[in-house]
Amino acid sequence: MAGNPIKKRRRPVLTVIVMLGLLLLVSVGVHRFVPPPTTFLMVTRAVEGEGMSYRWRSLNNISPRLIEAVIASEDSTFCSHRGFDMKAIEKALKANARAEKRGRGRIRGGSTISQQTAKNVFLWPGRDWVRKGLEAGYTVLIETLWGKRRVMEVYLNVAEWAPGVYGAEAASQHWFGKSADELSAREAARLAAILPSPRRYNASSPGPYIRRRASRVQAAMGTVRNDGLAACVLD
């Protein structure tokens, strides 16, 4: 007697879904221990002729001031959320709706450091819904399989800090001529201040906007330190 044809058609689809899921898990699991060799963005920029300066450093060889700075600047709830800051997302959506209604204003993001790490390591740049959906899935996985300290370590090593410059070590050498473990609080604040637009701004000789932004970041670093907002990363 012939089997159910619907079930037969479903089997290949289910097999593909299972295989993709396993591949996703393996890729995330490998990078729990192995540094990403490159990212999609790095390769794209290199093909465009920007070169690639990428030097991996363990978290122990990156200044704690930079960790405090990026938490103060990018994601103050990093240690308390599970990958997503729903309040920040809601605020971003409302701000973008107002900007769209007025017909002007830049698009505001509500991504956490975890989401940015998932996007940087595993995905391509862009704002399409397919990529955002994959980003959400990868974010859950890295939060679960990596933990906060590893998420921060990978984030600081793959973030773009200038055209063709990736990671804290390359950025420190590029902008200040020193290693990432030697960064002062002021230098760390400047690096964090240019992160939203690292291809546009200068960390070593900043203009008025970045100087003001870096001053606010440096002040907020004190709150991060005093309130233990980086405790999940710093011992």
C-alpha cells in the first residue's frame, strides 16, 4: 500500500530544516572557542580595495576602560538582558516613525551588543527582514552558548573602527599608535564615540561633535563602573 504522498513531500523539507539547524548550531559552537577568521563585511570591504587590518586579542589583553566605554555608549543593559533590549527597540521604532512622518531624520537602531555581534560575525549588512530574522536567531544562540564575556570579546574584535580597520587592537594601533590594553579612559571613550559611524569620524583628532559625545561617554563610564553594569564581563 502506498504511503501518504504529503508526508513523503514533507520529509525532504524537514531534512533540509534539520540540516540547516545543525549547521547553524555548529557554526555558533565553533566560534565559542575559535576566533572568526573574517566576516562578510571584512571581505566585502577588502574586495572594494580598503584592505583589512584585523588582529584578534583576548579580552584579557583589551583595556577594561574600552569594555566600560562600549557598554556606556552602545548597550547599558548588556549584563541584564538576554540579547534584546525591548525598551530600546520600542523607543527606536517610535523615533523612526516620527522621523518618517516628518520626512527627515536618520534611522535609529535599537540593537544590543549581542545583536550587533550576531550580525557582524554571521550575516551580511542590511536592514531586510530576512537578515533581521536570522539575526534574532543567532542572537539567542550566542547568548545561550557563548555567554556574556565571549559575546563582548568577539564584539570588540570584529567591530569596524575605520575603513579597513577591525577590532580593538587594530583600532588602537590605527588611531593612537598603542596596544588595546594600554588605552586610557579618554581614548576608550573616543573609540566608543565613533562606533555608530566609524567610517565618518576620527578618534585621534575628533571634531566638536565627537569630543562632546566622548565626554558624555567618559562620564557614563563612571556609572557603569560604580553600578556594576559591566560585572558580567569584568571580574
